[in-house]
Amino acid sequence: MNRRRFCLAATATLVTTLFPVGRVYAKTYLTPEQARALIWGDEAMTRHDIKLDDAQMDSIKKASKTRVRHSELKAWKTDSGGWFILDNVIGKHENIDIAVGLDAQGAVKGIEILVYRETYGDQVRNPKWRAQFHGKGHHEILKLDKQIRNISGATLSCRHITDGINRLTHTWDQVLQQL
Amino acid sequence: MNEIHRCQPLLGTFVEVTLRGNQTEERLLTISQEVFAAISNIQQKMSFHDVNSELSKMNATAHQYDFKLTSDMERVLLQALELSQKTGGLFDVCVAPKLVQRGLLPDNQLATDVDSCWQDIVLTQEGIRFNKKLQIDLGGIAKGYAIDAGIAVLPGEVSAIINAGGDIRMTNWETETIHIRALESEGQLFYETQMCKPAAATSAAYFQEDGIAAIMHPKQREQAPPFSVTVFADSAMLADALTKLVYLQVDCKDVLQYFSAEALYITHDGEQHWITH
């Protein structure tokens, strides 16, 4: 291997080690405060630190047919008896941060995607794809996030979000409504 | 100039709304509420999954008596039938039973005549009537129309980009580019291209879960060949519908010309071909 090719290979390895499996595309939409105002306006709310026990997690999993990954839930109860919940679901590859409003009857009042992340599993293993980062630093890789706009492609399913919402409405049914 | 970005799970995908204008951020957020409400209204009317939607009620009753349509539904059906006529039935909103069979649509337990097609749909002043038992699915066109409905509620001084999982429409499209997702096997991630019309939509087999394509050739009723096609058109509804056509039939220059649309298709090897009017 000549010196130049060795350097390229070393850089490629370094890049993929430092930025594993491409945090290539991450888009921030709203802050939690903006989502809260859009869903609940000025309504006052109180933070509840929800900690699900094993039995609750199991029962929510059974009822919603969705995996319950975390025992802790960031939730606020509003004065009218509704809820504002910050949560995340696994999308195609990565976590997607969501904000969800449930009304006093447990019905969905609003859903906002806060941060959408996506990686490109097949491509990141492809040397030709990785080559585009050769010799580029962290700054340039981050810039790529901003440069890739208006992505068109075959429709991405939002089924994971639907499953996540289903899990949260069952969490309301079994836990939150009694609080 | 302020700018806001919002994203909600709607139309079975992620609907992203970007608004720019001299208004305050709060005002832009309020306008975005109206955009999402308009999109959500179309989703409710045209959902095949919801038994209470206008579409489901129409599917259940229009072979028995005239079903009165809302103006949104009428507009979409008129466009769908025009597309069917101009393509000799290549675009057909009656392939639903086949999609149900493949598990891509829920089974609504409605009986259908095997040989039913778009020609059995009759639109009159009284509404719609099916001459045979059939089921309409607007999956190939309604998403685009929902985007158009979102754009339609915008005040003139606000510029917008609505991207519903890859179906895009923009108000100030002349200076914008889009990134077309490359095929999974390709070394390249995206192909960047200039917008040449207000709306664009891409069809490809690369994202279907379980490897089942949801684009169906109405005559062969088999799955379509896999490569990506992006159509640029004046409305998102047309781009959405036409992209499936170009995907099924590369030689459709006349149809694109009739609808003043342009198409870019990308082969498995990354070769790009334009079909322009």
C-alpha cells in the first residue's frame, strides 16, 4: 500500500471511528417549549417524574404490543387534567424525539417531532460512500446535515411513531390517569 | 426574515413544513397550524384505513346509489380519471383489492368484481356511482393533494416548503434544489438537482419494508421494476400520481407533455435520464 492510500484508509477509519455509522442527517424542528405552547397554549402544568415498575412496563407492552424501552417518563400534568410528554422512539435506525399531548380522557391532542435523526446503514459500510469524507473534519460532516435539504425519495413510513403513540396512550390508561 | 420548521406524523409519513416570512415566529407557527389542519382534513377524508372516512363510505355505498362528494374528493377523482384516460388505464385507482390481498391495505370486507376498473366509475352532478362493485384507493394521488391543500391556505406573503416523506411542493421553487435519495446499493447518498416546477415526487422500490412494492401495474397486477423516478409538476397531486406512471412505463413522454411535467429517472447504476416536455 503506498503512502497516500494508507493515509486515506487511515483517515477513513478515523472518521468512521469518531463518527460511528454516520450521524449524517439530524434535523431539529421545535424546542420542547415551542411544542408545549403549540399543544397546550398558556395552560399551567406540573412536572411528574414517572417511574414505571416492571409489572407496569410488562402490562403496557402487552396492551400496546410495543416494546417499552425506558422505565422513566418525562411528563407534565396540566391544570385541565391533560398531559404533556417528552419521549423518543426508534425510527429507521436512530432515536426520534417527540412531544405528545394527551387530553384528560387520554386522547391524543397533538404530536410534534422535535428532532429527527437518520443514518444510512447500507451506504456507511460502502467504501465509495465513506470516501466522500476523506480528509474532511468534523465541521464539514456537520455541515452536511444542513446541506442536505428537501430530501425526495420513496416514502418513509412513520409506523414507529404510531407504535410509540400507542405505547403512550396505554401508559396513560394504566398509569397516568390515576395520578 | 424568520423561518420555522415543523414536522408531524401524517399521511403515513413525516410531514415537514418550513415557513419563511417577515412575520414573527409565533405568527408563522400559527400559520403552520392551519397548514397541518388542512393536510389532516384531507387525510381524514381520503383514508382507506379509516372506515368512517368519506372514501370508505363511498366505497361501501356508491355501487348502490349516487354518493355525494365533497369538493376535495371531486377534484382528486376528476384528476385521477383524467390520468386514467390519458394513460389508457395505466393509472387506475381501482387496484385496492390487490393491495389488500398483499397486506398493504387493510381488509374492509367489501366484495369487489374482479374485472372492475376506472371505467366503471361515473361522476355526475349528483355525485359518484360505481357500475360494478369496486374499491377506490387514493394512495397514489391523495398525499400530493393534501400537500396542495396545505399550500392553498397560506397567506401570499409567506413562502413555504412542504415535504411529505419525499413528496415536495414549494412556493419559491425557482432557486431551490432537492436531494433525491440514491438507491441503497449505490455508493452515492443523494443526487442533488434543481427544482424545475413547484412540486416533485419520487417513486422507488428501495424503501418498502419487507421488500413488497406498493406500486402495482393495473393490467399485469404485478410488482413494478425497481429504479427511482422523480417527477416535477405544477401540483404535488400531479407529481405524486405521475411519478408512479413513469416508474411503470419509461416511455410516457406524451403523458408528461400533456400535464406539463418533467421526469428524472435514475438507474441502478446511477445513470440519470431526463424526460422533458
